[in-house]
Amino acid sequence: MPTKKDRHVELVRQWVAERDKREKYQWQQLWHLKNEPATWVDATASKAHNKVFAAIDCKRCANCCYKIGPAFRPYEINDFAQSLGLTTDSLIEQYLKWDPTESIYEARSKPCPFLGKDQLCTVYEHRPESCRQYPHTDSSDFANSRYMHANNSAVCPAVYHVIEELIEARKNKKAEEKFERMLLKLHEYEKEIGLASDNSLSSEPSPPPVS
Ligand code: SF4
Ligand code: SF4
């Protein structure tokens, strides 16, 4: 029986081996999701998120801390500075720079300066919302954020696998819909030749005649 660590290692291995080859395909498949009801996409993504994060262990990864880093909204930095025993000005001077396009403070350097040597976040209790919410695969708005997820798939193994789960779920959904259409066609044909009635698809079989 594989342990959680084994499953984590295997999922990360698959991501490293496949992400570049699958990138274009994932983008295409996420684009096709526009044809599916957003409620189905969001619910399926949420299930996929739970399944993937039951195996992926962020404490063994930290790739987002290496490649993206934190984004602080202006209202977050005073408390964050206090938690480090710094003034807001010295926090900014030492660690952060302002990004006027996104209206956020981001780290001056990568990997994130608050990532410890043991690959764990040294400010975990005080980390900003952006770190708490990443990779957003459990947000209720997956359908409208598909292209953000397509981008994040290159950085985060969990996102890659959530998208793969969604692709598989959509394939199964399409196969079921095709099967239902086939049944319906067959039923129409049976009606035409007098072998079925309008309600015979849904009705219970008739009981045998009492002799
Ligand atoms: S603040 Fe912590 S969680 Fe956020 S990027 Fe830095 S190390 Fe990672
Ligand atoms: S959110 Fe993704 S990239 Fe970040 S640590 Fe977890 S699995 Fe790794």
C-alpha cells in the first residue's frame, strides 16, 4: 500500500515528466470547458482539489515559494512588519518592492526571503492572503479562472493534476452523454417500428399477467 509520501513523489515525478508535453493540450482542454456549465466545472474542480491534495504535500514542495513568492496587499504589511519586529519602512526597504500594475508589494528576490533552509515558511502564521489562497484550486470560481490555472500548472504540481482530473472527468461526462443520445436514438427507432412506446424508456416493466 503506497504511503502519502510515495503518492506525493509519484505525482511530482509525473508533473516534471509531463508538464511541458501536456501544456498546450491542457490549455486547449481548459478552453473547451467554456462549453460546460460553470457549476459542473466548479464542483468537479473542488472534488479534484480534495483528491489531489490528499496526496500532494506542500511541505515537501515549496515550488511556489521559489518561483512566485508572496504578494502583500497594502493593508497587510503593517501587521506583517510587526510580526517580524520591524517597522513597515524597514520591512519594505529590506524585503519588498511595490508593483504599481497589480497594486501589491512583492518580494525583492526569489526564492521568497521568508522561506527557511528546511523549505518551510518561517512566517507561516503571518503569511499573506496570496500565500494562503494559492493555488486557488478550491475557490468557488474555477470556471472563470481557467487560464490562471493553466499558467499555474507550470509552477504547481497540484494544479497540473487538478487539471488532469478535470480533463478525465469531462471525457467521462462526454462518453455518458453520447451513450444517452445513442439510447434515445435507439428508442426513437424502436418507436418507429412499433417496438416501444413514448414512456417505455422511463417506465417500470409491467407485471406479468395474472392467470
Ligand atoms: S511567505 Fe511563506 S508561504 Fe509565502 S511565498 Fe514566502 S515562504 Fe512561501
Ligand atoms: S501550492 Fe503547489 S507549488 Fe505551492 S507548495 Fe503546494 S504543491 Fe507546491
